[in-house]
Amino acid sequence: MTDPTSRHHRPDTPRIASADFSLLIIGDEILSGKRADKHMPKLIELLAARGLRLDAAEYVGDSPVHITACLRRALAHASATGGAVFSCGGIGATPDDHTRQCAAAALGAPLALHPQAAALIHERMKDVAAAQGTPYEPDKPDNLHRLNMALFPQGATIIPNPYNKIAGFSLAATGGQGGVFFFPGFPVMAWPMMAWVLDTHCPHLFHSHAQLEKSVIVFGAMEATLTPLMEQIECDFPGAKVFSLPSVDHPQYGRHIELGVKGPLELTANAYAALLQGLRTLNTPLGPELVR
């Protein structure tokens, strides 16, 4: 059996060419408020530890129509950017799990039993039987049903699951550049699988686009007054992003605006210096400076 942790790309393995990362969270329980999403903050953390950042996130319920539409957009986006879309949830085998079927529809490919994923499910079933002290019966109806979790869109490659061996999968976008990576909804499974994908498919991108964010707490000013300065900074320093985060009831600073710049290291440093000079020219009261 092929080693599922091999770092060698096969023709159907997504090649991640750019540091463009998106997240898709699937599940009615998130949209209803029954459960809170924990994947986005964790992915932000995993990316940040590798000098990367999250560019977009989307939530969708357990609707095959909406999931398929989201995955079509995800594949198109990955193809256009060469980046990666991480999808969490819905890859089980219960009636409310639609992600595998929708991924096949979005790709325009049939579902097919993935031999490697099926072999891992058999290993898992043997492990469970041994732990329970019962004979392993692969033809039992519940064991046969579990093999549905190895039905992936034709051409998919597996993502190893260190928790229980039930694999996730990935799909290469058109041309093989960029792709979509599918994980279970359970954080205990999804998070190490996300880390594995980053460390296996994206190490060439780590810290390749170092970013800096610098800001200052501004008191007694209105955003309308600061907007011309913000526009001038972005005009003078193309590629730098100026941001304004107003607050009316901050526990430490009270009413204030956090005004800052983010972007590449040197560009941000120069743009921020110009921003500070502009604020001093306006005689704006300033508080602490923040660096992220």
C-alpha cells in the first residue's frame, strides 16, 4: 500500500503554488448556533505559525445545492490562484453528510472507492474489533456501510487521519495548480490533518510573504476626518493596506480608533511612519502603538 504520508506529488495531487488560503465550513449546526465554529481560529493559528494568513472564509449549511455551488467556486478559485481551499465537515456516511457527493458533482467526476482509504478503514475496523475482544467481520452490514467513507470523487488523493485512520481527501483544480482539501468536522481529527497538509504541500510558501501590522490608538478623532490621510497613505505606498477599527466601549481605551497599516515588512514600516507624521500634523491625541 502506498505510504499515505508521502511528500511526493502524484499527477492528481494538488500543487499549491501561491499563499492564497480559504476556508469553507459546512454544517447546519454552525448556522443554527447549536455549535460554534472552532476551525477558523485554529486555521488562522496554524497559518500564522508558518508565516501565512487566511484570505477568505465561508459558511454553508447541509444543503447539497449550496454545498455543490460553494465547491464549484472553490475549485475555480483554487485554479485561478494556485492556492488552497480547506473544507471542514460533511465527509461522513450519515444522511446529513453530503460533502463527498457534492465534491464529485462540483468536479464533474463519479464517486469511486479509494483503495487506500478503504484499506485504512479495514485497519480501523480490525483495531476496534481487537479492542472489544470480538472477531473482525468485514461483511457485517455496519462494516460495509463504513466503507462509504472511502467513496471519493475519482482522482482524489487521501489525507491521513492520525486519530482514527478514516481519511480525508483532496482534489486538484483544473491543470493541477491549486486544490481543495476535505477534512472531518471534528476538531480532534481536522486540526492535525490541516497541519499535515500545510507541512506536506506548502512548506515552500512558509514565511515567503512576511507581513507586518502596525497601528496606533487614536483618541478624539472621527473616521471622516482621518479618511483623507488614509487614502493618501495608500496612494503613496501601493501595496500597503490602511485600516481603521473604531470602538465606543473598549474596557481599556474607551472610545477610540485603532488606525494602522499592514503589508510587506519594509513597505509597512515606511507607510506607518508616514501615517504617524500625518496624525501629528492633525494634532490628534495618540495612545499606545501596537505591532502584530
